[in-house]
Amino acid sequence: METLCGQAYGAHKYDMLGIYLQRSVILLCLTGILLAVMYAFSEPLLLLMGQSQEIARAASIFVYGLIP
């Protein structure tokens, strides 16, 4: 992102700069939503992978703080 935007700005291709910015915002929003869903269901996912109940509970409490 930084490299592409820097090159577009240096080459005075401001239209490409806008396109790169829009694409990166969309990609980051989709990634953030996916991670938030995974974080919200972290305890069942950890239990499904065979983690102990105590560790899954502690990890889910920690991960809930990362959602915002």
C-alpha cells in the first residue's frame, strides 16, 4: 500500500492513488470483519481444536478486548 501510493503520488497519477486507497480500505474492512467474527467465537473454536476449557476461557476474555 505504502509503496504503490508513494509511486502513484510521485508520478502525479492521483486517480490511481484514489483507486489504491479505495481497494485497501475495502480489503482492510473485510479482513477486520472476518477477524472480529473469529474473535467473537474464539472460545468454541479453541475448544473445537482441542484446547482445554480454562485456556479457551482465558484466551477468549483476552481476545474480546481486541475486537474494538
